[in-house]
Amino acid sequence: MRKAIAVSLAVVIGLGGISSATAATNIQGGPLTGLNPAGADIHFALSNFPESAGIYLYQAVKGLEGSRPTIINSESQVWVGTANGATNPAGDVKVHVTGTFEGADCSVDICGIAARFDHTLPGDLTEDQFIPITFAAGGSTLSLPADSIVATIEGDALSTTSPGTLAYRTPMTVSVTTGSGAPATIVSSTPTCTVEGNSIIALKGSGQCDFAITSPGDSASSKKTTHFPFNLTTGEQSISKSTKSLKVGRHTLLAKRSNFGEKISYTLKKSNICSLSGKTVTGIKKGKCMLTATAPGNENYTEVNKAVKIKVRN
């Protein structure tokens, strides 16, 4: 982790300067004043970007001194970093802002662009900074309070800051409840994961992914989007159960592929109870014979070696 240093920012021609007291990342851009309250894009250029993690940029109402903002425009959040699905910190980083959000009114509240480390370093405050912005007068009206979203997997609540764990190609069903009762939608924000119905699925066995859950709101609450991060892990490769018994003189065909599509190879421990030819087992005489089933692993899933016991009967 790099030590946080004071940064003196140069003035961006036509845009104005941004200053930060402690954060190491240098953020410049604009416009920062006279913004259209109906919606405006602020363009940023980042330098001295941290190597340890990515950062989030998002619109927020300024929090209490020394505290992170609690009123956040979740629709505006941009993930910046080198991971798959993140915005490249070397390019143009665009944040879309509005004069009202989550019940806040920027004609009254102190609004700005907040920066912080991403979900991989949720408790590290050294990249926290707040860049004030203002809007043109006359167009801002108080918005409805944002809807609420609670997401769980098997009864455990998902966190917006502490990543969950998702194994390769192992679907996990997400249950979503909104305060308004409106049906929510789930989409993957990164190419490392996908969504099928209400199930989230990892497409890689390492790295991170992010899911965005959105409620459209209703007549009493505004639209709400909440992001939930996950760390990806290798999947557990498995071999389906084969026939446990066969008659003397009969044969059976063993499973050809694992749950991840790998070819399965079989070896027979020295035995006069049965014989093995490829994936076909033939009973010779009454008793038990033991085989070993093997499927190779890779960066996404584990290798598997499984004992297969077959009972030969008359």
C-alpha cells in the first residue's frame, strides 16, 4: 500500500482545479459548477493511481467531518481499476450526476463526487476524498426517497462492501426484497459473471465480479440500484455416481465426463472380480472390485480423483 500524500492539482484549462488533502490519487476534471440539474456528465482524468486496488467514484452528499458520505447516488457509481469490467484509469472516466437523488436536493445540500477504495479494500480510508460540485439554479426539485433493497443468499444478507464468495459455474440463487414491493432486476456488471433468472454464476475461477440489483421504485419511492461485489473461487469438479453392481458376465458403461465436461479416465486395481476396457466394466465372478476415476483440473476448477466400488453378483 502506498503512503497517502498531499496532492497539489494543476488547473485544468476551462474546467477548474480539484484539490485533495490526503488521498494519493490525483483527480482532475470537470465541469464542476453550473451543472444541469436534470443530468450532466463530469469527465475526470486520474493519475498516481494505486496499484493495490481500484477505486469507486460516485455522486454523494458530503458526510460529517471524517466520515464517508451516507447519502449516495448509486446510479452514478463508476468502478475504476485494472480488473475485468472496471473502467480503465488511464482513459476518460465519466460520472453522471443529477440535481436530486436519494431524497437529496443539491440546491440545498452540499453535493460532490466522492472517491474511495473499491470493495477489495473496503476499510482503507486513504483514498477517500470529496470534490464539491454545484448545479445551475431553477431546475432542482426534491426527489422521492429512494427505494430500499435487501438481497440474500440462503438467508444470509449480501454486503455492498464486504465481497461474497462465488465458485466457478456453481449457481447461487439470490432472493431480493424491495421496500416498495416492486420487482427487482439483477444484472452482472462484469464479464466474469452472468445471471440466469435469479441465479448468479461465476464464469471464472478467480478474480472479482459485481452484480447490480435495481428496483424501479413506485409512486412513493424513486429508482434504486445497489451493487454487490463477489470474490471468485475455483469450482468443485465432480463425477456422477456410476452403477454400483452388475451380474457376472454382464458389463456396464461408466460415466464419460465430469460435471465440467472433462474426460474421465479409469484405472482398475488388480482384481479377478471384474475387468476394465476403456470405460466398460465386465463382471467376472462374485465379489467387489475397486476402480479409480480421474478428471484433470485447471485454473477454474479442481482435479478430481474418486474411488468407484462395484459389486459383482451372480
